[in-house]
Amino acid sequence: MKRQNIDEKYLWDLGDLFVSDGAWEAALIELKEQSKSFLQYKGRLLESSETLLEAIKSYENLSRKLMNLLTFARLKMDENTKESKYQGMVSRSEKLATEIQKENAFFIPELLQGDEETIENLLNHPVLAHYKKYFADLLRKKPHILSEEMESILAQVRELGDAPSNAYGMLLNADMTFEAAVDSEGNTHALTNGSYVPLLMSKDRVLREDAFKKYYKVYQGHINTLSSLLQSEVNKNIFFSKRRNYSSAREAALFANNIPVTVPDRLIEAVNNNLDSFYKYMELRKKVLGLKELHLYDIYTPIVSSVDFPITYEEAGTMVTEAVGPLGSYYQEGIRSAFNQRWIDVYETEGKRSGAYSAGTYDSRPYVLLNHHDNMDSMFTLAHELGHSMHSYLTRQNQPYVYGDYSIFVAEVASTTNEALLNDYLLKTIEDKEKRKYILNHYLEQFRGTIFRQTMFAEFERDIHERVESGGALTNEFLCDHYLALNKKYFGPNVVIDEEIKYEWSRIPHMYYNFYVYQYATGFSAAIALSDQILKEGKPAVDRYLEFLSSGSSDYPIDILRKAGADMETKDPVSNAMKIFKDRVEELEKLMSS
């Protein structure tokens, strides 16, 4: 379908950013000129409270205008990725961003040159009051900021440090080829990194097994190279952590958001303590599929047959709006604004970017890109992205620009809370047994993929870093054997742990994300805990949650979540999520046997 044939109400309105391409061009030229004026503050930042405020406001102004330029260009490009005009606009705005960053590179180092007493005296002036947390965070990082010469050297080394990740990406995306998978009728199916999981979802077990074995055979053939690349990536993380005076690579990775290193440990411990409920889910899968042995190539195929459950976009919007009713009329009105004020670009069109996301800037409405189909999965995607958008919307309404964004540590909480509320709404309003089975299985699969799987990855990532930090090496034998052992622990006695799975670690790009992956599981667990409180407690929990959505980065993410009701320094949120998972498994089991 061509974009010009879509009704305007299904297209996002980017007028908050720029009313036309011409307005964007004019703003780009203007910003190039304005950016040069910021150099007048070099060497003067700490001379008085007034000068410091003036410089900060100027810095923020440049940043806001730049983000508007970048975001508009990227959103326009995503409307039609084949359109070279917008590819050029993205490139030009990114080039300008690099130039501005280079010109303004003195800003943070110069601020950090001031001692605590000097900065505290400057901040005592009322005009700088709401920047106290910002400066406190800068000073917290000061012990890990090095001399100008060392910072310059590390910046150059950083570029070299990207080599393992870049080489890994090229190997997976450009160099690997796979033999076609064959189904039970002798038909061939193209096997790629992109088609692998869809093939494992097939009802044809012969196809699933063939795809599984042929897929990992290729990774096995590259395992020495893949092991060497991961060893280099881990060495890089450890090198930078030591140079910056951290006790470990994990401490360095978590320090930016002030996350205690115990948080991922509590996650791993809580999930490990509740693996019996996951084993029960695997046993249910085995029983429903009618298998004597449940293999790892059987865990993606649906255990609930496809249900005739068409849901139009309008119906999905109504259901999502009703589902978030427990959050109150204020939140619901925000959701309605998304539909009434054209936040959303709804349908798939020629050249449009695939997938879904929420974007926008401090000065614009949130924007949601969808490629909507009239089914339940698309409805959950709509709920998910609107959760992100409402988080951004409420943050920007309630926080100054300096705190107008939020950490990745909390980013998935709002989106998953929306999904949890939608799941609860559907189970309370739909009586059809087959549809209820489908909804429950959809929910349980989210747990499997987001809590159990990501926590296993996090445990593997923790262990391989600790091994190198204690003087060990990441040989392919160690990596494969340790990953195989983790699979046996996480999947338990009801699943045959096929030997090929020991190579799976080498296909997970998140191993190059430097202690990023655990946040999927903590965010999901926090969302499940908060949604449960919202449904059980009512207004007190709702008030805490809306405060969380409105906090941005005005406090550290771990503290913001704690105030909302999810203390991620304890095992409680994850343990609570595990209890809900167990209850849903039992509910699905009863439905399956009735």
C-alpha cells in the first residue's frame, strides 16, 4: 500500500517538530550559526552562578534544537526508507551533531575542574536550584574521569575497542550462510538468522529439528573465531573498567545509572529459586504437544492453536484504553490523545521501516511507529508502545529539560505494565475458552523470553567476565560447556538439552552490549510487580506509579522504582513475578485439561 492512499488519521503528525522540509532546512542552517556562539563560555563556566546558568541554558537550547532536527529526519526516513532525500537529511543532521559535540567538548570537563565547595556555592543561588542532582551526578563520576591526555588516549582506543562487535556483526550478517531446512514433505525452506526462530515456530517437527541442527552446525564451524571475538570484547570491558578505577567491568557498566552490582545478582538468585515453576511450564508444553521427549527445538512452536481473533485497529485502541482504566481518567485521557492528536503512524506502507517503536523529543508529542495487523499481537504491540509514549509524555510534562528523559533501566517498565493491564482486562472480559488459552500462553511466553531467557544470558555474561577478571581464559570449550550447563539448569528435567544448544551463546548479539541484557528481566519483573499492586491496592499504587512515570531522571532509576513500589535491590519484585507466572501456568493447565 502506498502512503498517499492512507487516511490522514492513521498517519502521525510531525508538525510539532517542523511543519515542512523547508522549515527543517532553515532550522539546520540557523543551528549551525548558533552553535558557534557557545564557545564564548569556554573558560568562564564557574565564574558566577549567572554565567553558569546562562551557559547551561545555551547548552540545553542547542541540544533541544539538535534533537528536533535529528528526530524529524529519522522519522521521515522511516516513513519510506527508500527515499534518498530523507537519508540525506539524517546524514546531514548527524554530521552537525558530531560538529556540535566536538565544539562543546570542553563543557563537562570544565565543570568537573571545579571542586565540590566551588560548585556547591554556585548552586546555592536559587536560579540553579533544580540542577543540584545533575551536578551531584557529575561529581559522583569525577573519580573515574582521567586527565585530558588520558581521556584523549581512551577516546582513540574506544574506536579500536569497537572492532570485536563490528567483526561479529559482519560475520553474522554478511558472511554466514546456511543450508536450507527441509520439512516432512521434502520441501525446502530458506534458513537465515532472520528465519531461524519463525521456522522453530512451525507445527512441522521435522522442519524444526532440521532447522535447529543445520543452524548451529554453521556456528560450530565458526566457533573458534566467535570465541576469540567474545574474549576480545570481555577484555575490552575489563580494560576500560580498570583504566577508570572501577573494581570490575560490571561495576563500571552499572555505575552510569548508579545501579548497585547486587541488583543483577538478586535477579539471578530469585529466578534460580523459582525454576520449578518454569519446569512445570515445560512439562505442560510437552504434554500438550503430545511428545515423549521435549527438545529445545520444540519450545517455540505454539501450544495453543491459532484462534480466530480478528481485532481491528479501532477495536484494539478501545480495548487498550479500557484496559488502562485502573490507572485513572488522567492516564486514559493521555492514551486517547495518542489517537485523537495523531501520535501514531499505523499501517505498513511501501518502504516503511518494519517493527514498532516510540520516539519524539522534549518539544514534541510522543510518536509511535506501527505496522499494524488486525490481530492480538498487534494489539499488545500498540499497548506496549503507548506505555513508552505515556512515560515520555508525563516525564516531559513534569520535568525540566535536564531531567526530561529516563534510563534504559526503567524504560521497559511502563510498556510492560500496559501489557500486563491489557492481559488482565482480556482475561476478565473474555469467556471463550480457546481465546483465554491463547491469551494465557501469550503471557507465559513473555515470561519465558524476557525473564527466564534474559536472566540466563545475564548469568552467563556475569560468569565469563568474572572468569577473565580472576585470570581465566574464554576458550571455546569453556564457553560452550558453561552455556550448556546453564541450559540444563534453567530448562530442567522435562527438556532434552540438545548438544547443539551449547553454541547458542555465539548467536546472541547482546553479549556485546556490556551488561545490558539483565535490564530486560528487571524491567519486566518491576512492571509485573507494579501492575499487580495497581490492580490490588488501587489509588495508592496508582499515585505511586504516576509519580514514577513523571519523574524522568530527576532521581536515580533504582530510587525512582523503589518509590513506585518495586525495590530491585531485593528479590521481592522478581519473586512476586515468579508467583504470578506460577499461578498463570496452573490456570492454563486447568484450561488445557478441561
